[in-house]
Amino acid sequence: MKYIQESALTGYVTIAVTGEKPELFFQHCTSYGIRVWDVRKTKNDVCEGNIKVSDIKQIKQLRRRTQYKIRFKQRKGYPFFIRKLLGKKELLLGFFLSILLILFLSNILWEVKITGVPKDIEEKINKQLNQYGIHPGTWIFSLESPKEIQQQLLDDVPELLWVGIDQKGTTFYLEGVEKVVVKEEETPGPRNLIASKKGIIKNMYVTKGVPQVHVNDYVEPGDLLVSGNMGVNEEAEREDDEHKQVGYVAADGEIMATTWYEVKVSVPLQANTEQLTGNQEKKFHLGFGDFRVPIWGFGSTEFENTHREISEEPIRFFKWELPVKLIETLVSEKTYDKQKRTKNEAVEAGINQAKEELRLRLGPKARIVSEKVLHESLENGKVKLNLYMTVEENIVETQPLRQGD
């Protein structure tokens, strides 16, 4: 059975052998290694059988050595079927045009469905989607990824708390959740403000609580800065009764102090940078698994150094995804720049680098007042710096206050 299936792929023919005892001709065929199957005798002097197309030449050579006559009757198998089909050009052209039309229609967006939001927000979403080019009749390959569309909608429609996009066939399903703004201020319980790190108090702004330190005081981590116990300050207890404050509050305020940090950085004397020039080329391929067929943008680019961004979009047939993808490759030209620094330039770059790292660590409200190089050395083409930095920052840390403390 397997042999017959293989013959159907390569093609086979039915031959009719005429002569005295025609079955003997098929015996000669097997003697010469020619495979014959489905042998049958139709008349006393006629016998039919099937042979592979590749054995026809040997059959003709063998017939010349005998008195038998051979007639080729039927041609079967895929090669003959394809040849016959290719002969009907109009039918073949119509078939391929139909397939192309179906593929074209299967990759056009036909409907956008929005659920989960009120009518007014739905209209805003529709308006934004039209601005993005997402509407019925759009070529699906031209759309951005669902993740990018979701982020754009969240940025442009402030009423949305969450939005999800799912593409099924030629339909976009968009589900949104309306943002419910609930302004509820949490009332903190009684608390103290303590120092989070050592420093010298620069200035104080206390809105609630009793200050326990003054400007220019030196504090250590854990020192009490502002008390939430309104009866702690002895000076307040000596005041008149109408000015006297008692009870517990949530201490609040900002205590700016001068703090110090020691930072170590290492800066190479040779800096390597890369940047995009703005020159770009687009290439398109059809992808079948790991195999790619170029359809636009043939040949290699003229750019010496390149940066590639690849996006893939599956091709659909109705609602099914075909094992074929349209692959778009954006090739951008980039250049490398090798810059040599002097030692002084490397020191300056190291100081700036240390400042940026410290700002990232402390937050935007902290201010670097000054810096001092404690030690610098040159090792293996790098300048190593040990810096001492003075900073002004808020050192407040909250500490829960239990009544009775």
C-alpha cells in the first residue's frame, strides 16, 4: 500500500500488452527490476498492469527485445493531475483570484465591539479609535499591537480605569472598566516624627505636633523630632489655660536637614556611544515557521551598522490563523562614536554620574549642596573616585504613638 501511495505522488501509467501469453512480458519486467502491480488479463492475448512513470524508458527498451505490442492507456497520479489542471488556465486563474480575495477580506477589520462602559465613554473611545485609524475597513496589518492601543486609550481617555483588547478574526473586542474616583482621606492615628538618618537641622515646617528639636541641632537616626503628645512640651504646660494644648495627634511636618554620603564611582577614559542617524529601510517577508520568503526590500542594506526592529502579524483565513506570518523589519542605521577623555574630563563625568545616582536614590526633593573628592586613582584605563557629598533632604520618618507613652 505504501508503494502504491508513493507511485501516486510520482505518477504511474496503465499499459496494455498484446501478444501470445502477454503475462510473460510482466514476468520479464520483474526480472529486470521493474515493479508491476495490479496485473489483470482482459483478453486471451491482452494483459494490463501498472508501472511507474520513471520505468517507461526501460519498458520500451525491453519491448524491442520481444514480439509484444504495448499501448499506454491511462495516466494517473499527482503530476498528471497538476499538468491537466495547468492546462485549464481560466479555471486556475479564477481559483487563485478567489483565494487572494478571501485572504484580503480575512485581513480587513470589519467590526469593533465595545462593552463594559457607559454610552458617553463608548463614544469617546470610538472617537479615539478613529483617530488611531481603527475602524471598519482598516487593513489589520497597519494597526499597532493591542498592548500599545490599550496604553494610548488609557492616556487619552481619563475616565478609563482599565481596557482590554482582543482580536478574533476580523473583529476587535474592546472591554473597558470605568474609573470611579473616590476621594477618601485616610486619617492617620497618633504618631511621632523621628529622624531617619543623622544630620544637622536646616529648617523646620511643623503643621501638627510639638517640635522637640531646633534649627542647627544635630540628630541621630531614631531621635524624636516632633511629638504627637501635645502635653510633652513643658513650656506649653506653663502657658495660660486657653492656649494650653493637650491630647494626642498625628504629628506632621517637614524637617530639612544637612546629611552626608560617601559615593564611589568608576569612569573609563574611553567612552563608547552609539546613536541612530535617522536613515531607515523597511523589509517585508512571509514567514513559514523558521523559513522566510522576501516580498519587499530585497538585498542587503548599505548601512554599515544597523539596529533592527521586527514585528510579526499572522495572516488569517476567515477566523482561522494560517501558519503564515507577515514579518516587517525596520532597519535603522546607527553609528558608533569612540570618545577619549582626559583625566579631568573623566573626574567631571564621574562627579555628574555620582550625583545622578544619588538623586535617583534620594528622590526629587533632595538637593545636593556640595561634593568633595576624597580620593582619586587611575587603574586599567579607568578613573576611580571616592566622593563625599553634602545633601539637604527631608529626614522625617513616622512612628506610631500609643496613648500613655
